[in-house]
Amino acid sequence: MVEVLGITDELTGLYNAAYFRHRLAEEVERIRRYGGALTLVAMGMDHYRDMVSTDGENKAQTALQRIARALAQRTRTSDIRARWEDGGIMIACVGTSLAQASWLAEALRESLAEVQAPVSPPLTCSFGVAELLEGDTASTLTSRATKLLADAAQGGGDTVLC
């Protein structure tokens, strides 16, 4: 029980960012050694900081909890899901190509729009999807995915960028 608490985000029940970094580094090393695919999906609630300012932190956190529950139902148990920063979530899709992960991100984007959340404006999410490339580290992969997420959000949000 203590170990689970140390690796789990209390609010969402997803892994915490520190544990995610550890697991992602392990997966990158495993794929380097044995081959395979790994794609990272960075997800962020659009206008999260505005939600906190307008609706309050409790309502924004409720929205994040509902998203986390929806993600758990719509992703595989082999996918590594973690709370990232603010309204962000990372999903490491092991054994998944860029095309498959971008399809997943688009399906998640559409389904998360249906999540009932006590916030305004209506809940939308943006996604950045990056696949592991030759020479990547966990850090460079994460940086690419988060950059794509930031570009998607700055471009108006409610979109997936690969």
C-alpha cells in the first residue's frame, strides 16, 4: 500500500510524474535493447488556468478527475498513464505506432468532449503525439510531445498534433 501511494497522484489515481519519468526511461531502454514501438501522448485540458481562475481550483480538479477516469476506461492497461502538470496527463503507449497513437488521441479528444465537468468554457483537450525515434531519450521524447501539445493549445486548442 505504501508503495502505491508513493507512485500515485492522489487527486487522479494515475501515476505521478516522477514515477512516469522512471517508467518511461525503462521502456525506452527496453525498446532500444529488444526493438518495438513507443509513442507518447501528451494531453492537456484547454484553458486550465482560466478554469481555475473562473470556476475555482476545486471545479477544475473535479474536471481533471473525471478526465482521468474516462482515460482509464478508454486506454489499455499496458499504457502508462500519469498526471503531468496542471491539467496535463501523459500516456506512454507501448507497442504503438505514431499512426495508432494519433488515432487514439483523436478518439480521446472526441470522447473527452462528452465528459460532464462543472467548468466553463466547455471542456476541451489538446494533444501532442510523438513517437520514439533513433537516438531519443525519455527526456527528448517527452520534450517533443509537450512541445506539440503546447503548439496545439496555442493554436486554439481542441486538436491533436503529431
